[in-house]
Amino acid sequence: MLHKKIDSSLKSILNITFPMILAAMSTNLMLLISRFMLAGYSVDSMAAVAISINFVLTFTCLLTGVASSAEVLVGQYNGSKQYEKLAAPTWQMIYMSAFAYIPCFLIAYFSDCVNLYPEYYAKDGIAFQKILMYFGVLPSIKLAFASFFVGQGKTRIITIIVVIGALSNVVLDYTFIYLLDMGCRGAAIATTIAEFIQILILASIFFSKSNRLHYRTFQNRAFDWSLLKECFRIGLPISLGNFIMIFAWYLMALTIGHASKDEATVYSVCSALYIFFVFVAEGVNKGIATISANMIGRKDLESIESVRRTFVKISLFFGAIFAIPLVLCPEWIIKIVSMIPDDISRLYPEIKIGLALLAVDITCETLMYSTWGILIAGGDSKYAIIVDQVCFWGAVCFPMLILYYVLGSASVLVLYSLVAVWLAASQLLLHRRYKSLKWYNKLV
């Protein structure tokens, strides 16, 4: 059986990273498609979903953060040539997702009881929220299966599910939103079905005859409490950090929504693009974590610095690419926004400034997550999360809440300006940790 060699060469880095970027783009692209299709249906529906997505992600990130830890363990098993153990972390994350269905179901069932939406967004927001929460375990199950391939650097399958997921989501969104006139409910159903399709593809390959024979993907299905605890040790800090941060974004989305419908519309447009373009930061994070985990598994610590420098160049390259539509040619995006049936031309100047700030924020986030990925590969997730949370709440969340509750205003442009401060401070502290080598920990 040919096992994939992962090293510090540019070819190996690109072969791992670009499919990871596409994988991150898959989910983000589906959310972007749904929101802009809803914009053609109703601007209020688009704005309601912008708030609802933050609510759903607040809870599902608890599961996906832990599920993503399987990639680290698979990567280290692969690097240390313990191929017979590669499937075990995936199974533990499948079991974890199954256990988590009960709380997801309860959150969905009682969604009507906790309604924090502005009155004009409540109906659509809750409808979208309920359906996604009823199926809130699907993203973590998808990550569990994907970790088996990602940890080995076998990323062709990731590219396949990205294409199939995006195409199926476009067709399903159009069918449910417009042809069946289901609006936000239709968008949620379309996203759920697209997730199912991706899981079925991953599962079919995971259980293929070749993988059952060489990696014991079915035989290694036993529940392993010690391995599950190791996944939680790595992933739980990530999950809790993501939970707190996304909950903070949910609070800010609510704050902006209550402050002004115009600001809520600007936030909806900018945040949709932010969610889409930030796929590069997420992909870079996954790529460098996978490569670093393999190098740690074979005790090749020196090559990680070479990998880090390459990822810095990749981050800056994508930053320059993002500047084209967001800064140099924002009219392209404005033309798309102008297709919305409601007249929001008065908001175009503010949207253009917001797009320029997004270009800066996404570049900074990509750089920060490249350092973050190395620390996670070494099992140093707790430090990374604490630093990120302190910087985020201190630089972004508290100032925004103070502006609203003390001064009565909430500006999208101020929000994205503060985001740049948060990312710069986090990167500085994470880079110092990386240089200290305190993050290094061979887990398997």
C-alpha cells in the first residue's frame, strides 16, 4: 500500500493546503450562496439569516472543534507509520457526534422559547435556526470522516466533495427558496441535504474495500475511552474558544440588528463576504496543522520553520488576491448587491469602506492562523485559545458593546477596524509562543 509522504517542499505544501482551502470554502460557499439567494427573495430574510448563522455556529462549533482534533492524531499516527491506528480517531469522533444529537435536538425544539431577534427578523431567523440545529451534528460527522484523509494528506477526496457540495447546494437552494417558495426554511433544508451528500461520499470511501483492508477502517470501530479523552484534551479548548467567540459575534450581530436596519443590512453584506473569503485562513490553518503534525510524528522539528515561512508567503499572496475585488474593484461586488430588489444604494459608500477593511482583516487572520496551526499540531491548543480570546474580547467585543449600551450606536466600520487590532495582537503573542518551542508535544 502506497502511503503519502508529507514533507516541507512547496509541492507537498500546495498539495495539502489548496484542497484544505477548498474544503473550508465548501461550507462557507454554501452559506454565501444561501444568503445571496435569500437576498433576491427578501433583504430581511438575508439579514435574519446573518444573525441566525451566528447562533447555529455558536453551538455546532463545540462539536466541530473537538472533531477537528482527529486530524492531529491521524497526522501523528501517519508520520510515525502506525497506519493500523489511523481509523480509530475518526470512530471516536463519530461516537461523540452521535451522543451530541440529544442536546442539538433540544436546542432546536425550544428555539421559540428564547427569541432574541429584533421583531422584524424573528420569524425567518428562528425558522432557519431550527432546521439547522435539528441536524447540528452533521458538520462534526463530516469532519470526523474527513480527518482520516486530511491527516494522511490524501486531499483529492476533499476537492471532490467541495465541488459536489457547492453544485448541489446551488440547485437545492434555487429549488427550495424560489420554486417551492420556502424562503429561509428552504435555504436551511438545502444546506442540510448538501451536508448529507458530502457525508455519504466520505463514508463510502472510508469504508471502501481498500481502506478496510489496509487501514482497518471497520475493525477499528471499538469505543476507546483513552483516545476519546485525548481528542477532547486537544479539541475541547478549541471548541470552547470557538463557542465563546462565535457567541460574541452573535451578540454583536444582534446589537447591530437592534441599532439600525441599515447597519444590519451593511453587516449582512460584509459578513457574508467575510465568511466566504475567510476560507483561506481556515484552509491555511488546516494545512499547516496537518503538515506539522506529520513532522512532529517523525520528530522532524527543524522542517517546521521552513514550512512556516512558506505559509507566510502564501498568506500574503492571497491577501494581494483579495485586494482586487475588495479594494481595487469593489464595483463588481456592488453590481451583485444592486440586484437585491430593495433599494439600498444609499449604503454603497459604507459597504465599499467595509470591503476594504475586510481585505486587511482576512490577510491578518490568515497570517495568525498559520502560526495557530503549528501550536495546535503540537497539542498546545489551550494557550492559543486563551490568547485569542483575551485579545478578541479586549479589542473587539467589549468596545462594541460599550459603544452601543453607553453611546447608543453600533457601526459596522468600527467593528471591522477593531477586528484588525485583535488579529495583530494575537499574531504577536502566538509568534512569541512559537519561537519559545513550549508548544512542542509528541502525542502518539
